[in-house]
Amino acid sequence: MAEPAAGEGRRGLPTSSRLLLIGAMLLVPLLGFALLMRQPSLDLRWEHHPTHFWLVLTTAALSAVLAYATGAAAEQRGDARVLWVSLAFLSAAGFLGLHALATPGVLLMTANTGFVVATPVGIALGSVLAVVSSLDLSGARAVRMVRRGRQVRLALLALMVLWAVFSLARLPPLQADQIVPEQADGVLGALAVPAIVLYAVAAGRYVRLWRRRPSLMLLSMLAAFVLLAEAMVAVVFARNWQLSWWEWHVLLLAAFVLVALGARLQWHEERFADLYLQDTSAGRREMSILFADLQGFTTFSERHEPAQVTAMLNAFFEVAVPPVVHRFGGEIDRIIGDALMVTFNKRGDQPDHAVRAARAGLALQEATAAVVAQHPDWPRFRVGINSGEVLVSLLGTEGGRTHTVIGDVVNSASRIEGKAPVGGVAIGPGTKALLPTAVTESLGKLELKGKAEPLEVHLLRRLDAAVG
């Protein structure tokens, strides 16, 4: 079967035509709202407080779930775009939850000004965060944006708490006795206009991303931004408790449902991978790679029951993994049987990755030696470490995707581990060059297929206390 021509979708429909079709579909709610504004007789009134409460609360809960899921993915991969997307969801979730409290007679006996205006505030803040998420970041700038994003998350949570306190206590500037109507007055207009522009900018940038690599998740995000912009229009101009007023509530829910469905239809591994920055999905990074493997595992497995082998492995990993991950910040790339692969600086935020890897290797051997002391007949670990430039890559497709590292440095690290003595830590030349004061001894040359020159491998005895 012939591949689609450039600029065409998988089923032959040109990308530009698909965008026009999607744009037309997204404009339908705005056209409906315009009709209600021009024909007030069609803008029927329905005031039902419990429905309002549960509709807004459901929307807030869905946004909160998305904020948590994207935030967890961002922290795992260190991706700035996904992190700022999670902050946009968090802003909407928190302030929509506060808006739900404004429903009179449900949780509060009377309406509250601060809780009423919480929705446009939260959606407007979300527009700023959405634009930040659309930036094309790389390198050190992306790492800084991850750090700032974590600070913004704390600031958002603090702002929500303060907003709730000020609203309930009716403190300035939320001290008004009467509800501020959700119509085009100065305050709402000042929030709506820039928010609409910012959502439009974010959607436009996501369109460019989608044209480069079409995916359902990117399409869901840009559609959500368009719906949020339309919701802001309705927030400002809608008539309270009329159909036009209910429309913006439904638009908010639709925006988050689209993203949730897009995420649900993705394979559960790397669900938000299509949002990753280029450096996250296919970027080069200076890293250290640690391999650990049990010498004598095969013989032990042949002589023991599977349950005993499993118990042995768990006993080792229970003491080996915590120091590697929690003390020194390594990331477990994979565990295959008795073999362990750990990466350092995968997110680009560990410039001292060689020191971390070396200390992790020594700590792993120290921790597992205590287990072997109680079980002398058990196998022991060998550890190999190598440092250098690798490719961080998203491999696979639907049904099986993984975020891993590939390259000659990785292959060499695996071979270096085979050169290490039982209970020891062997390091390659890339790692040794980054540890100038380490106490080592040569293990000789390591011949590698495809390399003209053999690698000089060293046994790591100890690190100077001042290192790292």
C-alpha cells in the first residue's frame, strides 16, 4: 500500500482539510451561543442549583484527575511541556471547585462573590499556563522551566487556599455583599479578553505541533484550548441561569472530557508521550549508565525452586534499589531477571551524574553484601558504569512503548559490568574522566566489537569524600 503524500493524513485527507473540518466543528458551540445572544426568546431560563453544583464539581474533579496524571508523567520524565499542561488543569480544577461552592443552598446557604468569580480567574490563569506549555523548550532552559513549574504549582495551591479564606471571610477585594453577575462588566472583560487571546495563541502553536507529528493527544489539547476560549466568551456575556449560561459550564466539561478521552485511548505506557518536548522524546544527553547483574544466577536458578529464586531476588532488590533511587537519584530503566539498568541525568538535571552513579554502585554493593553475609550460598552482584552522550528515546508504538536510552555508551556499560569482579564496581573511561580524584585500579583492556581501540576499564575502590 502506498504511503500518503506529504501533507495528507493516514486516510488520504490532506492535513489542511482536516484542520478546516476540525475548526468548523469547534466553532459550532460559539455559533450556537451567538444565536442565543441575538434571539433572547431562545435563551430559556432553567434555575436548578443541585444540577449546577454537580456539573461544576464533576468538571473540577475531571480536571483534577488530568492535573494529577499529567503532573505524574511530567515528574517521571522531567518534561516541561507536560508539567505546564498539568498546571493549567490544576488551575481550572481548583477554582472550579471553589465555584461549585457558590451554588446557594447546596453547601453554602447564600451565594458568595469570591466563589462566583473563581471560574473566570481559574480559566484565565490557565490560559497563561497553556501558552507556556506551548513553548518549544530545550536543554538547560527546559530544566529551568521544570523547576519553575514546581514552584508555580505550590503558588497555585497557596492562592486557592487564600482565595477560599478571603471569600468566606469576605475580605478585600472579595468583600462585596452582592454577587458579581457573570456578564460583561469591567472585571470579567479584563480577564476574558487576554485569556481568549492566550488560548488562541496556545491552540495555534499546538496546531503547528500537530502538523509536524499528528496525534490524538495533541489534537485533544488544541481542541480543549479552543473550547476554553469559547467558554470564556460565554462566561462574560451569558445571562444567569439561561441556556447561554449553562453552555459555558458544558463547554468546560467538554474541554476536559476531550483530553481525558484522548488519554484513555492512548496506550497506558507513556500515555502523554505525544506531548513530550523533542529533548524528552528524542534528545541527546550526557549521562551515566549503571548495570548490575548477579554472578552465578543461572546456576542458582537451576538448583532452586522458582519461589526460592523469587525470594532471593526480592531480598536483593529491597536493599539495592532504595540507595540507588532515593539517595542518589538514579532512575530504574529496567529490571530483567537478575539484571538491573539504572540511568543518571535522564532529565538533564544532574550535572554530577558520574559521581551519583559511582556512589550508587558502591552503596549497592555495600547493601547487598549484608544480604550475602546471611546467605553465603547466594550469588553476588557485579556493577559496571559508563558515562557519555546517549540518545534519550521513546521506542515502540501502541501496544508497547517505553522511554529509554540507547547508544554506544549504554552497550559499553553492559560490557564493562561483565569485566567487574564479583562484589566490585567497574567504571569505563568516560566515568573515570569525570572522577579525577577517585581511587581506582586498572582491570585491563576491554575489546569491543566495532571499536578500533579497546576500552581501559578500572575497578572503583572509593571516592574522595570531597567529591560530589
